[in-house]
Amino acid sequence: MTLLMLLLCTIGQPYDGSNDSFSPGFRIGFTFMASFPSMQNEKDFADMNTAAGLDFELGSTAWGGSVEVLGDVSEKFRIRGSVGGTNFSGGYSEGFNAYQNIFLVLFTLGLFSGSGEDDVIELNDQAISIEAQAYYVLTRTPGMSISAGAGPMYTFATRQLDSPNTGTSGSGSGLGFVASLRLDQESTFKLGCLPLMFGLEAGYRMNSVKISADDYELDFSGPFVKLGSYIGI
Amino acid sequence: MGKILLFLLPALLLITAGCNDSTYPFQQVTDEFTFTYDLPSDGVVDLIVLNCYMNNIRTLLADSTQSSGSHSSSWDLLDENAVRVPDGLYYVRIILDNDVIETQMYEVYK
């Protein structure tokens, strides 16, 4: 929220408030998203690695972003279309060889150091989703609106597992569903001559993708929070 | 010669500082190998191999009654269809009386 306010103060110009009534229009925006996917299979996979003696660390948050088009089709209805990407990762890493590192630092008079982590096993699950959502505007005041919506999504997902000498990848696609509540702060500021709007969205997505041939499911289902900025087009 | 070594040694150390495969908690195999496992008690043993999608790709031992102690078995890197498995990570599960008592991990590559 602080970042949002800072952004508003930096690039926003006070709007004169002469046009508080609703007018249909479209906006294009960029969002940043954090989601908390189920990923039960990946959790089981991480457990299997742990049982095999690896300290396998699996993330709990999937990070992503999207490009969106948001349209007010009437005073009560809003639509949204977006293309976005999400990344979920995990892995096993080891520290650099301590003895070699000591000699390295000594011989190079401290110029080089092998400090850090050596990624031994890397797991990356990536998804590209196309979403279409329709919203019902629950409340609209000058400069602000709250809406609830739902719609379908289609996801293309890949799973990449890398080890020191091998790489295994799989991909698949699947249909999903998303429902959310969004808060939009609009018409208060302008970016030059373009209307500027900020949106905060929270919801739940049901989005499971089967990796072809191996019957392995990447379950991106779970709650999400999204923050975006939009300009009028 | 001394000067060359002075430059070469740090470069060699820089390259190898992160290379410590010997410490990996899994074995890297390119051909048939033998592994050992310990049974804490007598019982019915199953040995299965899973791929990185947790699918059972080979049963090495099924419903075999074994006594407690150390045992060994081998895997020829073939799946149930006698086809060599693709490069990747594989897991051998030792199951005693329907409980997984040990999981061993192998990196298989050519």
C-alpha cells in the first residue's frame, strides 16, 4: 500500500473531478501476482526427496504477472481479459567447497570468493494462463468501485527438473476457473492526459494441469492476490 | 613456470570451488548397479523404482520374504518393458510389510 501511495504521488496528477459520472471505456494494465497453489504432487515429490536424504526446499508461493485489459461495459458490469505467467520453484542446493574456497580467497587476495549456493537439483513449474472474467459491480462511488466476478481460464504449464547431468521436462494444458473480488481506485489521478487506475484483486482459482504422458498433475489451484495499475485507452 | 602456476592455480580453484559432486546425497549411475539395504525385521519385501513423476516404472522385487539384516539387489536401468529409462532422477523404494522403510535416489545418465 505504501508503494502504491508513493507511485500515486510520483506519477499521478490530481484529477479535477469534473467527470465523476460513469462512462464506458477500456483500460490496459500490468499486474503483479502472488498465489498459494496446492501443488500436492510437488509436495509429495519434495517429501520423497527428503526421504532420500536431500534437504529439498519447496516454495509455498507462486509469483507471477500479467497484462490485462479491463473494460467497463455498463455501470454494473465489467469484463477482464488477461495473459499472464506464474512460476513455482523448489530445489536442493549445497554450499561451495569450504577448503577450496579458503585457498581461492588466499591466492586471489580476496578478489574472488566461491561463496553462495550450488544448485544441485532445480525444480521449476511455469504456467501461462489466458483468463476471461466478468464482474458485477457491487458498489461504485466516485473514484472507487468494488466488484465480484468469475470466469474461465486456460493454462499451459511446464515442469522442468534439472540435476547435475540431466534435465527432465514435461508440459500440458488445461481448463480452469477463477473467481475473485476486486477493488479499483479510479478517476482520482491522471497520468498526463490518460486516466490512471489502481486495482487490488483477491480470489481463488481452480487450475489443475496434467503433464502429458506421465499422468502427473500440476495443481496451481489456490488463493491469490493481485495488484495492478491501469491506464485508459 | 612459477608465474604461470600463480595464475593457473586461482583459476583452477575458481572453476572447481563449486564442484563437489562427491558430497551429493545420491549416486550418479550410467550402467547397471548394485545397491544395499537393511531390513530391521523379517518380513515381506518389495523393491520398486519410481521416476521423477513418482510413477512406478520397474518392480525389482515383489512379495519376497526376507530376514532382517543387510541385503542387496541390482537395477539394470531398464523399465518394465525392458527399455532403458531416459536420463533423469530415479528413486528406489524399499518397502517392508507395506511400509516404505527407505528411499534411495539415483541420477541416471548416459
